[in-house]
Amino acid sequence: MSAPAFIVKGTATLALALAFATAAAQSYPSRPIRIVVPFAPGGPSDLLARTVGQKMTESWGQQVIIENRTGANGIVGTELVAKSAPDGYTLLMGTPGTHGINASLFAKLPYDTVKDFAPITRLGLAPYLLVAHPSLPVRSVKDLLQLARVRPGEITWGVGGSPTQLAAELFRRSAKIDVTIVPYKGNAPAVTAVMSGEVSLVFGGIAQSMPQVRAGRLRALGVASLRRSVAAPDIPTIAESGLPGFEASAWYGLFAPGATPRAIVERLNAEVVRILRLPDVQQRLRAEAFEIPADTPQQFAAVVQAELARWAPIVKETGLRPD
């Protein structure tokens, strides 16, 4: 018995679509690629996009254009990519903000954080470093937990925006301690406030904080990653110092629009991972204290799901609103 005509037709259509997708991947890229950075020039997203974009231009012979589209906690640039043609020529530099926090922070987004994006790989990972003013009588996370429990509400913690505030709230919630959160307009002012003694604690970046630690202006208590940082191997993780499993890091990764053919996503992944393993690229990123995850698309997708699950209850509990 022959197959029904509609099945034959459907199978033929699918085969034709797969053939077109394969051909497109084989010829990709045949024109310039745009990487949208939804934050201002000069920041870590911008640095990573330009570092990798330059190498892509050199190896593929097609210009990679970095376009900064700022606004609304990264939503403006993220929406642009979500609604772009899924052909691999418009990509996004995403972060835990765009693909973790915003989904809980805003009542409605103009895109679906999961369905409208195809993860490619993370370019860099920057764990937060918990630092204290030297006058605070603690030298470790364990000391801090003990002090906070005998002085509830007395220890002040500076935060500079949603990511570091949520990281501080995650620490407070995980440790079951009471600290006083003090907001600042940016994390740099919050770190400066700790150095001046205005507040006692802050989650800072490793690259920015370590010079102050070495100069004695700050005291490092713990790194907020599951493994010790290559940039600060002598500093224990918070997870090994009394809060098992604690993790709060900034990461920066490439996404394509959700319906981008899998073959193009895999081609992008292979090229970016190759670039991230180049000695000169590793040297530059290590100098900025970046870890280099170089995930597979599947691993990166799992990271996004973990971020969404991590921050949703914290946002709900704190009632945090957009900056």
C-alpha cells in the first residue's frame, strides 16, 4: 500500500528544508555578521565581543560588526536580536541579567527568554569576589557568618545594581543571616564605599578588587564560584567556606535567534571555541580575570535554565524592581 499523498508531500517538504539549511550552513558566513551588545561600550560584554569578533573577521574573511544597543536593563538590544532573521547574521552578547534576572524582574518581556534564543557558547565567566573593609573583624566567610549571627542587622553590605544586589540577597538567604543592604548607583561606587569604610561588605569584580586587596584597602573573604579562580587561586570559594553550592558570577555569552538552523549554531560554536583557545586570546582574557567556559550549546542552555531557577525566588522574596 502506498503512503498517503500528504505524508509524501510533508516528507518531501521537510527534506527540502533540511537541504536548504545544510547548504546555508556550508556557505555560512557569506556576508558581515552583527553582534549586538545590549550595554554601553567599554564594559566586559563589549570587550569580549570585540576580542572574539576581530578573530572571527580574520579567520572567516567577513566583517564582524559590534553594535551597542543599550536601554532597559539590556532589553532593547535583546529584543532586537530575538526578532531578527534566524540566519546567524545577527547575534547577541547575553548575560545573567538578560537571560536570568530580567525574566523575574519585569512583569512582561517582549520575547521569550528561552524559546526566542539559541545559546552558542559563553565567552567569559567572572565570579564575584566578596571583600570587606579591613576594620571589619573577620578574615574568612566563616568568621563573617559567626559575626553576623551575633550582630544581626549591624553589618552593612553595599550593592550597585540588580546583579550584585541579588547576589548579596542570595548570600543572606543561603546563610540565614540579617545584614543591611545599602544601594549605590553602580558597583564601582559601592566598592569605593567599602574602601572608605562607609559600608563593610561588597561583591566586587576580581580584576578590579584584587589590586585593592594587595594594597591592604580591602580584605578578600571568598570567591563566589564553585571552583577557585585562576586569577586568585589562594582565595577560597564561598562554597568551601561554609555555604556549600553557593555561586554568583557574571558571565557573557553568544546567542542567536531561536529558530537559527542547528548547523549554523554548531558552526558558530566551533569557531568561537577555537578562538577562545588561542594563546593570545587566553592571555588577554586571563589578564582581565575571566574564566573561559567555552561551553557546548547544550551546556550553555543548561546554564540559562539554572540562572532562571536561581534568581526567580530571590526576586520574588525581595520584591526587587528594575533599577
